[in-house]
Amino acid sequence: MIDKEVIVIGAGLAGSEAAWQVANAGVPVKLVEMRPLKSTPAHHTGEFGELVCSNSFGAFSPDRAAGLLQKELRFFKSLIVHTADKFAVPAGGALAVDRSKFSIALTEALSNHPLIEIKRFEQLDLPSKENITILATGPLTADELSYKIQAFTGIDECHFFDAASPIIYGDTIDQEIVFKASRYDKGDPAYLNCPMDKNDYIHLRNELIEGEQANLKDFEKESANFFEACLPIEEIARRGVDTMRYGPLKSIGLWNPKWGDLFDRENRLKKRPHAVVQLRKEDLEGKLLNMVGFQTNLKWSEQKRIFRMIPGLEKAEFVRFGVMHRNTFLESPKLLLPTLQFMKRENLFAAGQITGTEGYAAAAAGGLLAGINASLLAKGKKTVCFPRESMIGSLINFISNENQILSNQKRNKFQPMPASFGLVPELTNRIKDKRLRYKAYQERSTETLKNFKKTLDICFEKDHLLHKIY
């Protein structure tokens, strides 16, 4: 048994993954979570790893950046991705989960681990320098701790405004209007689609633009810095008449089977909707449906009024209305090493969305690396960096100080980044065909990580218990 203990602050995706990795390396963990004693503007439960903006981890296929990241996490037996796979729901080519079952399962797994002690209280300050600590409080870090982090780093916090989509009861939609279909008829139909003609669409856009907004806390609405990957639907509507039609409401490749022969291409093109609002299952039974791309800051009464104008949703009942909240993140390239250690304190790590990675799988990746390195530090061994040829390594490189060293220039405005093939090093032999190039990235990552894992196994002297506990 190791004498040293690791403290993990925050039981979101990154904190849950980090705690699991540390405990499975044989190191005791104290996992601190303030919910349900104190909640956040976006959370609704006290369960670990509660998903707030979406239930999707992104594209499943490894020839996509998010899919490759998931594959790498599976290779290292990530608790987050393992649990996501177990509670997956149909979502076309994406990995989406039943939110409730997913977070309940995470909570049970961590609560039942013999080396993890759960502490439910609000952490008001950073633990002392003697403690090995992983900071995984996420973008909704409570104010008191946020101020202490700001004082420790000496850098004003970065922030953006994020939004979540409404969720409706599946049995309140009009089945005569809404139809099931997958884009270009690929795979099993995973989405429900609300078809709109041009008049429906123009009317909806006008109402979104004119709809009354909820007040933003802490900042004036005019100064709000929206995250481009998760814009409120009303903000998208303001950017142009057809912006929504080429974004979340695009109808290209979607045809209603109720309109006749799906193989009659001419008929399909004539009757394709002008725009489509898509609904995605939140649970396996389809009792709950997420309005895809409808993140919003409209007042709840306005959401009910305006969204019921969408064909098929005239009698929709809402489980949860859309909300907007402020997300905080660190200016990580000035603060963190590629090991996720703070340059100012080697036994303090940061992981997850607070570091400026974007997406659920990316949060898990940060937790995995921070957990591995915290357990190595507890064992008196050197910390490690993931190879840059892997998606994990390239993403961590982007948000760490190594990024500034390699680019030889300071970043003027650091912004959150999702997994992207644009982050990985170029191939030795350039490949013009994009699909073949992405496949080559995947193959290179697989080989690189096999060798890296051998080195990691030597570091842990085969006492890493990942393969024993699930």
C-alpha cells in the first residue's frame, strides 16, 4: 500500500477518470465533490459525470478525430468510455449515452472502489503543497475556489458562455408529422425529424430573433463571448436567413418515408423539407428527446411558446428547458506542462474542460493522463507525456506550455479546442486523399501507443490494476 494519497477535486468526467486511474494503480484517492450540497447553473443531480450540454461523445468511427480519441481511451481502459459504451443509445455515427444510467453507473463504480474515499463538500481553497492534487472542477468551478485559482496562477480567468438544449417528453410529439430517418439513408434511423417548409422556417427564425432573452449573470449580454461550437440557436438565426439551414437545421440527405418510394430520387428532391429540426434519444426507450442544436438563452416561457411552433412539437412537454451558463477555463499554455502538472507546483495537476479542452472524450483524456501521472508521482517515479502522434498527446500538447515552445510564439487569445486531426503532426509521406490520410493517422497512433503502453507498464512494474477492475 502506498502511504501517499491523491486528492481529486471534482467528480465530473475528468475527475472521475482521474480517480479511477489513480486507485487502479494502487494509490488511495480522496474524491471531493460539492454536489448535491451545492449545485451549479447547469447540473440537476448529485451523480458523478453528469452530462449537461449533450449526451453525445462525438463521432464513433476512428477515421474521425473524436472517434480516434475514443479508440485511444478504450486502449487504456478508460472508465468513462467503457461506461459510455455500456449505456450507448442510437445516434447515427456518434457515441451517445443514456445520461441517467451513465452517471449512476459512474457513481456506483467509484463509490464501490476500495481505494476511493468520497467526500461531499465544497472545496474552498487549493490543498496544501504537500498534497498531490488533481484539479478537475470543470468549467463551472465555484466562485470561491475560482478566485483562489486565479490568485495562485496570477492570470485573470478566461471564460465563455455555453448553452444547453431543451429536452422534451417523447410521447408528446406528433407522430403523424415527425418522421424517422438517417441522413442519406445510412444505417438505422437514429433521429426523429420535424419537417419545415419555407414559411415555417422564416416564421421560426423571426421569432427566435425577437424572442425575449434570459438575463446573463455576472456579465452584460452584449459582452458575452459565445463558444462557437455551441452557439445559442437565436444567435445562429441572427447571422443570416439561411445560417440555420446550413447548420443544425439542414435537411440535405433527409427524406420522409411517408412521402412514398425512398428510391424515387426525383420525388424525394421535390419533397425534401426546406429545413429539419432533429430530435435525438436521451434514453434507450426514447422517453426523452433532445432538441439537437437548440442551445438557447431564451426565457423559459419563450422557449415553450416558440419551440411549439415547430411542426410536430405543437403539444410538446418539456422535461428541461435550455439554459446558458458561464464556463471558466485556464490560460493553460502559460501554466501547464504536457504532463498536466502546473509549472509552479509539480504535485498540482489540472484536467478536463478547465484546461481548455472541449468535448466529453477530451475531458476523459485529461483525467486519464493526470491520474496516471499523479499515481506515478505518489510512487516516487517520473511523470510521462503521451506521444504527440496520438490524439491524446496532440490535444494535451495544444493546451500545454509545450505548445508555446514548439510554435515559438505566444498565443494572443487561448480558446478551448476539441480533438482535431489539425493538431497531430504531419505524416512522413504526405497523403492527399483525406480519408486515407486520416486512416494513416489512426494506424500511426495505434502503433505509437502500443510502444508507449509497454513503457508505462514498466513504470508501474505491472502493479497497475486496470485489467482487473470493471
